[in-house]
Amino acid sequence: MQFSVKIIDFQSKPMLNICDIDLLGKKITEDHLNMNISKSYYGEKIVEHKEAQSLLKNAKIINMVGKDTISLSLELGVGSENGIKTIGGVPFLIVYQM
């Protein structure tokens, strides 16, 4: 399984943006909500399952989109099902660990 990731600077801290590879470049809409899963935000590199696990375990700020990504995150104990939201049937979760 592969994931698309990009690490950016957010408030002087690294933030992991990670999504299911099949969502990269898609725009998701539902009612008045829109989510653009752009290559510029999520598409720096493609990683395999093992590297994605490592990135998720070590990141303190994570923006994730997609069923596979969130499933992996929850398996690792990163994030909570209570925080998952959906747009157009696509789940997303933001985790900020202090």
C-alpha cells in the first residue's frame, strides 16, 4: 500500500500531510464544503506502508485524508475515531500532539 506525503512548516513546526495515493489531485465536495487534495499540499513523495507508519508515529502535527491513511493511523494509536470528519464520503482527520 502506498501513500502520498509532504512535510511542511506550520507555526515553525513540521506538519505531516498524508493521504491515500488514489485521492491525490482530487477535489471532494459535499453541500457547501470543498476539499482539494492537491499535489502541492500532499504530493511531495510517495511512500510505502512501513515508511508511512514511521512518519505517522513520529509526527506531532498531522493532516490526513483517506480511509487507508486514517485506518493505519488508528491502528498505530495516532488520533481518535471521534475526531474523524467526512466530506463526500472521504474521511479526514487532523491530529495535534502537544
